[in-house]
Amino acid sequence: MKITVLGTGLVGRLLAGKLDSLGHDVAVGTRDPQITLTRTESGKTGGVDTPPYSVCQREHPAGATLDLGGITAARAVEMYSRLYFTLVRTLGTFERNIRIARAGE
């Protein structure tokens, strides 16, 4: 399955790594890929050690790192998530496709 994890914090790194190890095609979205790759902090999530993102990327090289375009664009993605889950709650199913298109397409 193709899965995109939004965020490279402790939870995002843990989820992406686990999904990749289960054989999924995982991409990870971050506000600034260059800064994300230079961070060195690690941590613990639910008792599980979570290495810095650069280490995660070396351990799971198949996944793409997506540039979400800075804080403004990242906030737009977060707002889209709210729309998506409101539709799921209202319609009672995840079986919907949403297409985002530029004006005029």
C-alpha cells in the first residue's frame, strides 16, 4: 500500500519506519527537507527508541521525503486533514477519493 506520513517528529518517524518494515511504500512529508535531515535529536515514543530522521532515512532508503513547502503549506495540509476526517465522520466511510486541482483544470 502507498502511504504518506505527514510530519517527521517522533510519532511520524516511528510510524513511517514500522510501515516501511511491513512492506508498504512510504513517503514522509516535512516542512523543510534540508533542515529535517540535519536534525540530530532522537527520542522515545511509547517506550520505543526513535532515531533522528536522517538515520531513519538511511535505514529505510526507499521512501521519499516530500517538501510540504514551509509552514504555510504545511498548515494547509493539516487543514485538509480536518476536512477529510469530517467527511469520513459525516459519510461514515473512508471509501472516498478527493482530488485537489489547480483552478482551471
